Amino acid sequence: MRLCLSCYHLWPAASAFCGHCGRTFGGRMCPKKHLSPRTAQHCILCGADRLSEPTTFLALGWLATLIGLAMTSGIIWAVWSYLTESTKDVVPILVHYALFLAVMLYIIRAFMGKNVWNGLWRACQMFARVVSKAVWLIWQVLDRLLLKR
């Protein structure tokens, strides 16, 4: 995924343009789709003077993997802690996991900057929508199977 740093929208990694603001990723393009450097005033292949506005972007492939690994390790740690505790008290485990997530989010916010934070926020919103739809669908299937309507 690519995060456009002009409008903070996420796009697939193969995108040449931002679908929201229309700027090009990685350089300037002429109407014939020739890619020129960001500082070019004319197309370096055909000489056209109508070039797109470039934008910088952030490739989120590695960052999404890192966040996924951190979240997965936190979940594994919480489950392992729950299974190995003799009291089986869930509250301290959830508090530890919440602190772990808070530290991870603070690190991301502090060291990655506002642009990455906004992109991650949008990605989390999309993820939450997908998860809520999946949970609703599973609920509907189980409801029909168990109640045999």
C-alpha cells in the first residue's frame, strides 16, 4: 500500500496516481504517461510541457508487516499469560496488553510522524469495518444454524 503524503489516502502499491488528489507517485508524468523526474519542467522522452504534479508517498508494506507482527506477538503473549496463570484472572492480562498497545502506538506516533499516523488511522478504520462485517456475518450464520430458522 502507498500512503499519499499530500492528502493522506491509502492506495494499492501498483498505483501510479493518487486516486483522491490526482498527483503522481514517484515523479511527473506527461499525457503520454512517460515518467520524468520530480524536478523536470518538460517530459524527458517526448518534450511535452504539461506534466502532472508529483507527490511523495510512503510505502506501507514493511510498516504494516511490523505492526501486524507486534500485534500478533502481543496477542500470543496475552493468551500465554492467561494459560500459565493459576488464578486465570483476565483483567491484569488485558491491562498489560493495553499498555503494550499504547507503547506501540506512542512509538509509531513519535517516530513516524503525522503522515504515517493519519495513514495508519485510516487503515485501522478500514480494518475495523472489515472485522465488524465479518463478525456480523458469522453471527448471522450461527444464528440461523443454531436456531434453524
